[in-house]
Amino acid sequence: MELRHLRYFLELAKTLHYGVAAENLNISTPTLSVQINQLEEELGAPLFYRTQRKVELTQIGEIFQQEARETLQHAEQAKSRVRSAARGERGYIRVGYVASALLSGILTRLLTSFSASAPDISINARESVMDTLATQVSERNIDVAFVRGPVPLPADVGYIEVEQDHFALALPDNHPLVAQEQPIEPAQLKGETFILPEQVSGTVTFAQRGGFILSRSWSAGSLNEVLANVALGNGVAVIPAILVTQLKLTGITYREIPGAVIPSSIWFLYRKRERTPAVNKLVRMIERST
């Protein structure tokens, strides 16, 4: 049974006249008769009463008429949804992100703007470990990601810098240097315990400026863990400066790092050879907005 059989049947059920139905369908009357006969044979039941004067639906035909209508409606809806998805108007996007991308506001600003322009594309966002996000994009476990750059990327993953930032210093409130009015120089923190976030490049650069190596450091992982341990007095940390304005936490004092800024930024990662229209639509929007 094919969709054309349903269309032929419904037209005949509407007109109850083989000649009129065949004309409306742009086929010959014998062709319509053969198609209806094939349909009845497949169903194993008569759909029409036929006499020389008239054609009428059987009880089975009346039941089948409703089913045929619904089937054709579902088929048209499916066709419409698929065409919409092919145009990038419908679908879903899996987004990975690091906490600082959320806290900076750039993630929600970009994705909210995109959702307003593409309401039939659903977005699922989940926080993840930064070291894994580029690989997750490459291996299609997620579609795009917001990370803190610079980070090494697989050959098939590209990036767009969506926000510039730099690093700042976080110290416990009771740290002796908090009372210092002058800027805190990196060399003054030689010998301190550094709580390392996922992205260690800022901390490494800070230590190099101070002329020391990170002999006393340990990795806390997420930014929440880093800040919790700073607040508890377990060490100091070099963190994204955006947190200074976004997170006012008890027990922590923030300080700008003197001299040239230690740069950092938020990167939007995507697959260079993306084939999903919905994802490509998001990538194009972000390219235009930056």
C-alpha cells in the first residue's frame, strides 16, 4: 500500500463517481478502478458497493476513510517537519560549556538571541570538563561548546572568539597581602599554594612573571571548587576576571594583576564540516554577532 492508493481511495470516497474522481486525479478511469481493486485485495475487504447507477462506501470503507485521512495528514506533517529541519528551522542542538562562559553571560545572551530567531530548534546545554569539550565536539557527542581559550583543538574543530577577558587574582580575605594598598606583584606570591582551575595557562604565566615555578599547587577542577578552597584559606588562585564582577563571595578578595594583562577569552567551538542545518544556522548567527 502506498500513499497514492490512499489519495485515490479518498477522492473516490468523496465523489462516489469513478469518472469524476479519475478526472480530479488526472488519471484514467480504468487506472483508478485497478488501483482501488488492488487496495481492496490488500486489505482483504470491499471498500465500496458498486452498481451500474451508483458507488457507495461499505461500513469497512467508512472506517478506512478516517484512517486514510489521518495517515495522509501524518505523512504531510512529517514531510513538512523534515523540510523545515532541512532549512535549519527545526531540530535540536547539544551545547557543552564551562562555568565561566555561563557566569560571563555570553552563553545565555547568544543562545537566547538564537532561540528567539529559531523557536522550533531546541537547545540542550550541560556543563562539562573543559579538557573534554573539544573532543566531544569532534566525536559528535555534542554539537558545539563554549570554552575558555586558548586551548588545543582537533583538526576538524574550529572556533570563534565571542568574548575577550583576562585573568585576576583571588586571595582569602585574611591573607596578609590583602591589606597592601599597592598592586600585588607576582613575585610576592612566591612560595604560596596555588589552587589550579581547569585552565592553568593564566597561573603558569603569572608564576613566570614572578620568576618562580608552581612548586606548591593542586588542581581543584571546577571554578566553584577553586573559589571554595580560596575562601577556606587553602591557597590563592588566578581566575577569569569576569568572576570579579559576577561572584561576590564571602571570604574572597579579588585583585587585578599589575602590568600587561594576561589574556583569556571565551571560544565558541564547532565542527568545520558540520552537516546539520540547525547547527550551521547557530554558527552563522554567532559569526555575524562577533
